[in-house]
Amino acid sequence: MNRIIHLNHITRIHKLKPEESSDLDFMGFLNEEFRETERDASLLFHDARVYMPLNYEPNYAYPLIVYLQGQEGSTSEFHCLMEQISTQNHLAIELDLSDRTRVTSGNLMQQIQEAVSQMSRHYNVHTERILVMGDGQRGTLAMKTALSHPESFWGFIALNPGDPQQDCPLNQFRHLQHLRGFLHSEAENPWIQNYSRLLHDSGLKIHLDQSPSNPDSQQFSRADEQVCRLIDRFIVQGIWESYSEI
């Protein structure tokens, strides 16, 4: 039975390498509409927007984080964040949404699909372990995107998301059982607790962290490092659990 896991304590766990994906349907989903000659010139593939793990191993199928970046962020901050999460356990690509006046579910999914397809051509991506991640309103957007397209994702990571109220779809609840969600809030928040229960009851494996904020900048820095370690643990636990289900 699924349960909401409150990640309040750090434990050491051994990293387990994932097996190669055999999901041909999902690979077809990635490649069907995004051939080399049909790429949108507005989303070019640049190494500066990609995070590679230290000592990248070509024969290792890595989980991929698609990070939704906003206008207040920078590529250097993106790399720093991903490195804090782990120097070994994942790939990541940044999607810059700052120049988009209106992001719809359809055009965002098109960008994500293209990014995953491009990453899969250049790196060894575990195509059944795609996570979408964001902070603030982009955390809400990451959550909504994964819930709206559960066939395309392993899960989502939402940091300090806003209250989605009635605008976060659960109409595909029959297809949500494989999804994983990491929710983080800097303070105890009733809506995020209630929404975590709702997602859990819909079949998701939800990891909830509510770390109290502190006005001291050094405390904020340490809290950020702790959240990054929890995200790494969330990813590795998911890999362990997938092996136990085989």
C-alpha cells in the first residue's frame, strides 16, 4: 500500500544503477513527432543547458530531471542546484520559460518531449524515469504537467508550489499509480498537507517535506542543502522500489 513519506531524516543508502528501459511505446512517443528535420529552432540543444553527472558512464541509464527555469534564475544556478542534488545519480536539462508570455499545457509538453528526445540522442537516458521539476509557480506547473500527462513521466518535484486549488487535474487517476511526487514547503502549510493526502489517495507515492524557514541566510543555505539531499534520496528510493516490484 502506498504511503506518504515525510523525509525529515537523512539516511545513507547505496546507489543502485537502473536497468535499460524496454518500453518501446514510450520511445515511439518521444521520437514520433520530433525528427531531426522538424526541430523547433527556438529550443536548440546546448551543453550549457545540460547537467551531466561527474564521471558520466555511457552504459549507465540515468534518470532525467527536466527543470522549469524562470526569469529570476540563471544557468549557473541551475547547474549548482543539480550538483547539490547529486554529482552522480542523474542527468538534467533546463527549460527556460522566462521568455514565454503564456505557457500552455500543450506547448510546454512539446518543449519537454523535444528536450527528452534530444537528451536521449546525446546521453543514456532511462526513458521510464523522467521527472519534471520547478520552484514556486513553476513547481505548481511541474505538478500539473505530470498529473495531466502521467504516461510521459516517472514523477514530479515541486518546491514551494502555489495552491493549485481546482486547477490541478486528477481526471486521469486510473493512470497515476506509477507516479511519484516530491513536495517541499519551507513552512507547515495546511493546503499542501491536504493535497498530499489527496494525491496519495489517488494512487501516487508522495514524499512530503516541510522544513521550517529561518531568516538567517546561513540557515537558508543549510536548509537548501538538506532539501537537495532529500531529492536525491527520493530518486534513489524510487529506483530501489522499482526493483522490488519486478
